[in-house]
Amino acid sequence: LPKVEHKEMKTLTADQLSAFFQEARDSGVYELYYLDLATGLRRGELCALKWKNVDFKSSTIRVEAAIGHTDNEFYIKGPKSISSRRAIPNCPKDLMKDLAKREADMKSECANLGVEFSDELFVLGFPDGSFLKPPRINDAWRALAKALKLHGVLNKNTVTFHDLRHSFATYAVSNGIDPRTLASLMGHSKASMTLDRYASADPKATASAMGTLGRLYKE
């Protein structure tokens, strides 16, 4: 069989992320993108996340479902694989603070609509119990990316929403998270899958590694 060629993914720079998140905050969709960058969740997992999956006391987010789709409809399904059912512990304090604010806003909106708030509601969903459909994430992403002229800034290719997940993996590796632990956070069964598909080689890390080897080999 011919070798499967994976599409090249890109890591957003710190400056690009900063500019993008500022635009996202002004547009009211900041939590969506920060949540993805901070956890590495898949698009369908983000949309299926419920408030019962967010533990504010332990700063833990549990992935227990995803959004699937047919030609005509979207539906809730189980995680992509056994390893996809996972917990993301020790989430950033700023993220938990933003999620707490979103929860408070949703409770207020439910009260205004005369609807009872429930932890069965979707974090990125609506008071009526419906969830955010994955294509709407891409639509919002493209609008923000266009506003910031992010298109074409990395190897003359379009920056995609999935590149946030890739950026999460790349930054995790470059900051010392071992491949096996990262695979667990990403919902992969094998560390090799995580490294092959998501974690680009960090030029600084590569240079540092070669410097270390040079010192080891020095007579």
C-alpha cells in the first residue's frame, strides 16, 4: 500500500497567538480558542464538553464525548477511541477563571430566559441544551484569521483551527513534557502517533540538543 502522507501542520508563534487571542477576546469567542490551545482537545470534543466535565476545584477537564456527523445531522457520540476518554489535570488558572465567568454568564442567561441551568448543558453550547456545531468553529476561525491577516504567514499556507492543537503539542514537547504523557493528554494510544503527527521539531531545541551532544563528544 502507498505510504499515507500527513498534511503538514503549523505552530503559531507567540506573537501570532497573542494577536489572535486579543482579536478573539474582542469578538467574544476567546474562551473557545484558549480552551483548545490550553488542552489540545479535538474540535468535536470541544463542542461535546459539558459543565459536568469541568471540575473547578481540581482544575481538571474530563473528555467523555465528541460530536459526530452524518450527511444530514450532528450527534453526540463516544470518544474517538479508548485512549480518547481522558482527564486533563491542572489546567491553567486563567482558563478556569474564564470558564467560571462563562458558566456564570450562562446561568444568568438561563435565568433571563426562564430556563433552569444544568451541568448537562454544553460549555460552548446554548441555554436550550443545544451544542455548538463543529463547522461554526471553522467559520469563526476563518473570520478572525482574515481580520488579522494570518492567512499565508506560515509557509504561504492557510493557518487552520487544528493548528491550535498542533501548537499545544509542539509547545508541550519543547517545554519538557515527555511523549508518553503528551500522548495521554492528546488522547492518542501511542506516543509515536503524537510525535509523528503533531510535534514539530523545535529549532531551538534541536540546536540545544546538538550542543549537548557536542559537549558529550568533546575530548
